[in-house]
Amino acid sequence: MTVAAAAPSWLREIPQRALRAGFLWASRRRWLERAAISNRPTRRLVQRFVAGDTLPEALVTLERLHDAGLVTTLDILGESVESTAEAREAADRYIAALDALAEHRLERNVSLKLTQMGLDVDASFCRANLGRVLSRAAATGAFVRIDMEDHTRTDVTLALAREMHRSFPNTGVVVQSYLRRSEGDVEALIAEGIRVRLCKGAYNEPATVAFPSKADVDESYRRLMERLLKEGEYPALATHDVRLIRHAVDFAKREGIDPGRFEFQMLYGVRRDLQQRLVRAGYTVRIYVPYGSEWYPYFMRRLAERPANFLFVLTNLLREGRQE
């Protein structure tokens, strides 16, 4: 039985679209964030999907994942900073993390958001701040992936990724299959040789810019995935959808695409069984490992992506808490 199938009956009766919208709404409410941080059952659930509050805790998790045959990308939580001082501090934390990865001989691969680098405060400052991280990444032989945020920041994110890629070739970016524009973006990124992580998308977007139905999002993902597998620069297929993963495996075999030319990516704590099955089958699986005390917005977006699966786990944790 899958986790989703075992979800409580009251949960299965709630439309998934309504749950998704509710979690995305909650992700922007500071008072709910304060309540969640102080709630012990919630923090217990978060521990499954966030590798601790501190860098040393995250390093322990990375070592454990590497021992299990997985590769990783490290994400320091915190976004939409409100001052250049906060953005500078975020960049400093990434630089310290890159140094720690090199010191501990762990894979030097990180993911970051431009709003964390100060995009919403000052675009010029964000560019310079990002440049500091990329310079240290180049010095330590690291790869940096620029995460995608909501559609209002897509143009600036892609533009800055292209600009930085010219000076720092070990820079990649993310494309979201639920955006109607993504086919054109993928073609341009393939032509420029920029590494793409393909995901479905986790923001609440209007139907004018994003496909409203899951079927259309999945079909877009399949098209973009096939295009990237054929001609993309080491694409990363970020999904937990077994049907899409099976399609990728079958398509690659049919087209004679070696497993070493692409990788699958999954979130820390999600579908660990599937991660191991793919590794045993000879595929590279990279785990997106977030850490930090600013976990609330990230966590709520993960709930929005798969509310039935996550709430099933939450229900069981709450039940365990009542029994203590």
C-alpha cells in the first residue's frame, strides 16, 4: 500500500488543489510560522525533511547519504531577505559551507535562491553577492545551481544564470514544467550548454502563465525531459513521480542514452525506497539536502506538492505524540 493510499479518509475527501492552495497560503503567514516553530510534533515531522539547523548537522547527513551511494546538493534555507546585511550573511554561509565541503572531502554541490542573495532588495547587489559565492565555488571546484522561484522572477533568474555561466561554467539553473514558457527556455539553455534541473514547480501561479491541470504539467514535463535527455548538458530530472521516472528510463534505453549522461534528483526524506532502487539499478540519484532554522516556507511548499503523502506522515506523528 502506498502512503497516499493509506491517507486518512477525511483527508482523501479534501480536493488536492484546495490543500495545495492552503499550504501555499500558509507558507507566507509569519504568525503561522511562529506557531509551527514552537510546535513539537511539527518539528518532529520537519526533521525527516530538513537536515538540522546547523552546518555540522547537515555534514553528518551528507556523509550518511554518500555512504548509501547517493550524491547530494546542499541548500541553506532562507529566502526573500529584507536587507543587504541579511543577503551578505546568506552568501557568507554559502561560502563557509563550500569550504566545509572541501575540508570534509564531500561533494561540492550547492543550490541557492536569488532572493536569498538580495534580489528583492537591490539587483546590482544581488549580482555582486552571487558573484562572491560563485568565485569561491570556482576556487573549490564546486557546482552551483540557481533555484527558480515564482514566475515574476523567471526572466531575471535566467538572465543572471546566463551571465554568470559565461564566467563560471559550473553554474546551472532550474526550469519548471508547469510554466507555459518553459519549452522556449529549455531550447535556449540547451543551445548555451547550461545544465538544467527540471522540476514541476511549487508556487501558486495564475493560469495565464502556468498549466492549471496536473495532466498538462506532467505532459509538459515529459516533453521537456525527452528534449533534455537527447541534447541537454547533463540534465537533472527532479521528480518523485514513478511514472515519469519509468518514462525517463524507458526513453533513455530506447534512444541509447547512457545513464551517466543524466541524473535523477529527489528531496531529502522523500521516497527513500525509490532512491535506493534507482541506485541499485545503476542510476545516479542526487538528494536535495536543505538545512537551517528558516525551514518553514520550504516545508510548506513541500506539503503543497504532495499533501496526501505528507499529511499521512503528520497524522502518524501526532498520534505518536498523544501516546507519549
